[in-house]
Amino acid sequence: MQEFDIIVVGAGHAGCEAALASARMGMKTAVFTISLDNIGVMSCNPSLGGPAKSHLAREIDALGGEMGRNIDKTFIQIRVLNTKKGPAVRSLRAQADKMTYANEMKKTLEHTDNLSVIQGMVSELIVEEENGKKVIKGIKIREGLEYRAKIVILATGTFLRGLIHIGEVNFSAGRMGELSSEDLPLSLEKVGLKLGRFKTGTPARIDARTIDFSVLEEQPGDKSQVLKFSNRTTDEEALSRRQISCYIAHTNEKVHEIIKNSKERSPMFNGKIQGLGPRYCPSIEDKVFRYPDKNQHHLFLEREGYETNEIYLGGMSSSLPVDVQEEMIKNLQGFENAKIMRYAYAIEYDYVPPEEIKYTLESRTVENLFLAGQINGTSGYEEAGAQGLMAGINAVKKLRNEEPLILDRADSYIGTLIDDLVSKGTNEPYRMFTARSEYRLYLREDNADLRLSKIGYELGLIPEEEYQRVEKKRKDVELITEILTKTSVGPSNPRVNEILLKRGESPIKDGSTLLELLRRPEVTFKDIEYISEEIKGVDLQGYDHDTTYQVEITVKYQGYINRALKMIEKHKSMENKKIPTDIDYDDLKTIPKEAKDKLKRIKPINIGQASRISGVSPADIQAILIYLKMRGN
């Protein structure tokens, strides 16, 4: 019988991050997958990033995860979204060569020390009673073998009793063409975990040779600047990648009519699908019935790789029968001769309601069992990767008897994600948005490295060279800001008013600091560089784009950022008020039973977390504070 420190079940985006973190932190680790050919597969859209999701990907990278580095090695298009909006919602998005992305992740896992990659369907958890507690001891696979481990991390994705729906047809599968896990959910229920049911879906893939791209709107990538997700990627590597255009199409009233006429054949509407789907990523039939006044919906055409003709038809996820799919796609402009290579489908799967997990992602029911990714009720690669990384880190910390890593929602989107899941739960697949963070102007994707790299370095997941590069960026930002603050210019510098007039800004008549000039909405750091060339003793040349962009954002939005920092300071004062683990909520007579039950189940570690639990009122929080004061806490 083989023994490991940590076993990870599942090798999707959560499982890969969990396994890599565990192994890189020195633990003897094994990751189990139903098929070695499907490690790190992008089950749905062939892309990473977008609003809030790019923030998660950058934070994963800052902590030493692999997702950002892997997309940088495999993207076929990259660009920044929301460039006309504020910095809080600007987000990097990259299209991946889907097969290469998975192959690169597989290669990374297979070449990582301390990590064994094993093909086998896990059918049972080995759980034993110790001192009245259920404790995980290992796993059994369908082939009959047992593997022992001190900690097990479940990252099972959509594979728990997965059921695919295409019209009137449904069948068991974890993904199309892959087996579902039928035995493991029974084992989870047997050891006391509650299961719920969610649903997600994916659109059809179309043969690119059968689409008339000339009538569609082209969306090229951006090669005008260095764009990358990972600090470990060199500028040269990022700029050298060949980019492929994406395209935009639209549905029309004829397509909507076809969908409306097929309502009774849709498993979404005829009662066959019981699981709740993601409200913010609805199927095309859901959109048509939910927004009857809209006569068209955007569709996004994304090629799945350099060497394939498969086009992912984003925005047209569906569970309608194949004949209806054929008809509605052929009625799209540019798709009159289109041929479907893979049909759209919906999939239902089991998940564990996140009330089951602690802030460390450890199970409340079974000690040393951790859960990460879609099993916790989330949706999306980035959300899964973030949880996998945190589960891997905290599993190692538990084995070392160290304090767990619990990221604050004021410090990261990862902290926001986990805090939301544990404190509030979710009744639909949880997806991250910038609007979920009250500190979003501070938690930007461009400063993820400055916020989190020190933690990654202290964990041993960020190498010395990379950490020093981040610290140099921090010092350079401070140095440049100081130069801008101390350097004054007047109209005698011919370049000042030249730039201001060019940018549509009012010319200056008196002196101004370079900092004040940069605060003007249309003035860029490059403009300040140009002006500074005429100033003796001032050298702003030679800094990389990341550094100068950081300076520009910090200067332009300083007032808003300061306001956010004051909010964070107030928030931290609540987070610093710890709740003792031995608190007896039944002693608090003024708190209603519903609030007591939630506090006892969730076990918040501080007043801030307690205040965010659904059903716990400000009056309840006040009662806890008074009680703690009386106890001398």
C-alpha cells in the first residue's frame, strides 16, 4: 500500500494548483485523475481572464501558482478589456490553444519533484473515528487499490454523478466522452457530507471552414504592448507569440423564434434538469425567455487552437435537441453553411454546499479532508484554481502545525471568494465579479504582485529572484512618485503646453509639479517622460511598463485609493477583534436561535467574519462584542 502526505482527487484547474503547491512546499503528494490524457483540460471556453477573473489569475501567480504561467506559454490571443473604464475593472483576457494548455500543465505536473500523477477513479474515502471525530486516512480507487494519506483534497469538478442533457436525451458523464463518478458521491454522503445539485453548460463548436467571417466583426489581439499574466514570463516570450483574431456575431429574431417554438423540448423548461444553473452565464434559451424585449444577443467566436478548425461559439450555451441546434445556428448571419463539430449540452452534477467548509477549505465534518473548486459550488477555471492553491497551501500548513493562511477580503479577490462562500453560502454556481469586492479600486490586477508576492515568497512558492523583482518595482514606484512630487515645471518648458494642448487639456500659466500634470485625465506617463527630457537632473527613462503604469494609476486615482484604504483600515479593526474558539453562543441570551445556529456552524474567527454571515444582524454583533468585553477579551 502506497502512502503519501497529501492526496489530491482530480486534476482539473483546482486539482493541479493544489497538487503543485503541496509538492513544491515539500510534501510527498499524489494527484489522481480518471484519465491522464485530460489533465488541466479547459472543459468549456478556451480562455482565461476577463473582469475579476484576471484578478484571480494574477493573484494565483503572485502566490506562486501555475495558471498564469501556463496561459502565457499557450495563448493565441491576448488583450485588455474595459480600457475605457476605470482601473478597478480593467482586465486581461487571453485565448488559449486548448490542447497545448492542457499538455503544458500535464508536463509541469509530471516534472515536479515530490509529485506522483496516477490514473485511477477514486471510488471511496477511507475515514476512521479518532477521539469521537471522523478523520480522513486515504482513498480507494475503482481498481481495488488503497492509498493512504494524512490529508486528502477533493477537486472533482463536474464529475460527481454528472448527467449530460441534450434535448430529450440524457446520459451519465463527467464531461462529454468521459466517465462520471458514481461511487464517490455515495461515499461522501456515507461519511456525513450533504450534497446539492447544480447545472452548467457549454456551446456548440463549429467548423471554421464553414463560417463566413467577412460579415462578422473582427476582434484582433493586442501586440502593441507587453501583456502577460505571470511575472515569470519574459517580455520577449510574451511578444513573440503569434496571435489569432476572434469575431463577434449576433442572434436574431428568427433564431429567437426557433428557440421559443422548442421550449417544450428543452430540459431546462420541461423539468428534466433539476439543478440550478449560473445566473450570470445563462444558456441561449434562458436569455431568450428572460429578456423577451431583446431582438439580438452577442455571440463570441473563439478559435480553440492554432492547429484546429474548432470555433467555440461563446454566448450560445444550450441544452436544446441537436436538430434545433442545427436550425438555429444555420439562421445566424455568416453561419448559413455552418457545420457543427460538437453539439452544445448541459450537465448536472453534485456539489457540497460551502457551509461544509472552514475558511481554510477544510471540511467541518471530516478532519484533514479539504475541498476545492466546483465541488464547493463555484463556477470558472480561475475560481477553481484559486481554491486549489489555497487548499494545497493550508493542507501543508496543517501538517506542519503552522497557522493557516486565511486571506482577508480587503487584501485579495481570493479572500473575497472564500469569505463569500463560507460566510454567505451560495444557491447558484458562484462566479467572481469586481462588484463582489467593496475594495475593488485597491484590489486591481496590476498590483496583485505588490499585494501578495511576499506571502508567496515566505511560503517558498516564489523564488528569490522573482520576489526581488517585485520589491524593485515597489521601490521604483516610490522613487518615481517622489521625483514627480519634487519636480516643478513651468510654461518655459516648451513641451509642457505642447502636450497639454495635444491632449485637450488647459495649458498652464504658472508652475506645476510633474505629479500635478500626471493627475490630469488625458496626460499619460509617456507624456511626463517626454516633458522630463527637457529638465536637467531628471531621468525617468528605462523603467518597465508595469512600473510606470503602477505610478500612473496611483497618481491619477490617489483620492479614491486613499478612501478605499480608510475603509480597509476600518474593516481591519473588525477583523482584528478575534472570537475565542471556546465561545459558547448559547450564553448570549439576546441573540435569536437562527443566528446562534449559523455562528455555531460557521465558527467565524473574528467579528468581521461574523458580521458578514447571512442572518446575523448588527444587534447580534453588538451583543457578541459586549459579551467578549465582559469576558475580558
